[in-house]
Amino acid sequence: MYITRHRSVTDPHLRDRLWLLYLRGYSQPERLPTSEAVDRQEFDRHLRSDANRVWVTWDGDDPVVMTLISTDITATRWLNSGYFERHHAERFRAGLVHYVMWVVVDPSCEIRGANVALARQALSAEARDGALLVFDVPETFQPEPDGGAAELMLRMAQMVGDVRLVPLATQRYYALDFAASGAPADDRRAESSRDANADVQIA
């Protein structure tokens, strides 16, 4: 196995191959209530951007692990740049707030230490920059504040530099489940039809 680093991926053949890896990496959508996956147009835009660092682990001719780190969080749709401008002003102004946009692993591949080797390469670049590297982890992989994927990231980062883990925020998803109090399906359809034609008055 070997690792390549890319910036501004202009080769459409390479983007096609990485897109297929990306799809394989997100091939189990039933595991999470939200979808972090991007569409092909957004994927290509991120790979073409010279503000993004792309790292790929190859097994022979096949890409099996890929991570993309953005060095310009104002160009991402996941982070609130105003938060970092206020709470990490100096690093933000210096362009040193970076974001792990995705890490995808081919679920059919036995990678063992390949993802650790890739992390070491990618995190070394972040350590050299002195970056504040932001990442998010679904509760599936981080059920408690300590341990889990965040602890794994910290341990890998400690291999390349002096680093500390900074908790930023926690987000949980809930649903209000009205199934137990609902009317039978036929009654719901009839009620819905009446509601659609009803005027609502608020005193």
C-alpha cells in the first residue's frame, strides 16, 4: 500500500475513481439518521479546490481510504465561520482553522494500519501548520464525551506533534413520535383532507 497527496484534482479519471470510493464509504446509510454525503457536483468542486488537501491510500491500483481536509472553512457548508472568528480569532484570521470534511474507507478492504498511516501523513501537515483542526463524529462512533473516535484521533495526532483535544459542541437528534396516539390510516387521510380545506384562526 502507498499514500498519495493531492491538491486541486483536475484529472477527471482520478475524480471518477475517488467518487466510487466515496460511494462505497457511504454505502451503509441506515446507520445514521442524517446524511453527510455530498452529491457528485459538490464532490468534484471540493476535489478541484486548491484550498482542500486530499490524501488517498492505495491498495495496488485501487483507492481504499481517502480523507479531505479544508484549509478554508468559509468555503464549507458545515462550519459556522462566525463561531471560529469569535472564539479562535487569531487562528481564524491566519487561515489556520481547518476542517476534516470527510474520511471514507472502502468497507470491503482489509486496511489494518493503512488508515493510521494516512492519518499520520495528513496530521503531520496540520501539525506543521499549527492548525486548529476541526472534526465531527456521529454519536454512533462517540457515545460518550471521552474515548471513542475522538480519543483515536487524539492518539494519532500525538504521534506527529504536541496536541490537545478541544471539545467544541454536541448535537443530538430527536423525533416526536405520534404513532401511539394516531388514528387509523384511513381516518388520518380523511382528517388530512379536511385540514387542507380548513381555515386556521389564531386569537
